[in-house]
Amino acid sequence: MLIAFALTDVQIASISPLGLIIKSGNGTSPLTDNQWVINFGGIATNGYSTGVQVPVSVVIFGIAGGISDFCTILPQKNEN
């Protein structure tokens, strides 16, 4: 699933209340232009200014961090 988020090049469910979209930035910084976000509740007609948008990188690194933490805790539990 992480690879699917990282390698996709199309928006998924862009007109629904929950989807993977490209949100355009304000043009002041290359880091904020065209950022992939997971959209919760925003609508396309107003440029997704409503709702909550979570950057995909936050989700990917959060899941990867949880997996790595689990992999370090699991051997410790097996020793006891």
C-alpha cells in the first residue's frame, strides 16, 4: 500500500469527500507547489480550501515509523 501511494501519478476519488489529490500551492516556494494530500471533506469547486488535507508524506513516514518501532519491540517480547 505504501508503494502504491508513493508511485501513483493520478488523483484518486478527487470529487468525493475522501480522496488522494494534488493540491496546488500559492507559488511562493517549490516545496509547497503541487503537493500530494489525502483530502478529508474538502470539495473541488473551491480548490479544497475547506476540509482537512494531510500530506501523503506524513502518512507514509508515519506508517513506516510504526512498522520499524514494532520490529524493534517484537524481538524484546520474544526474549521474555
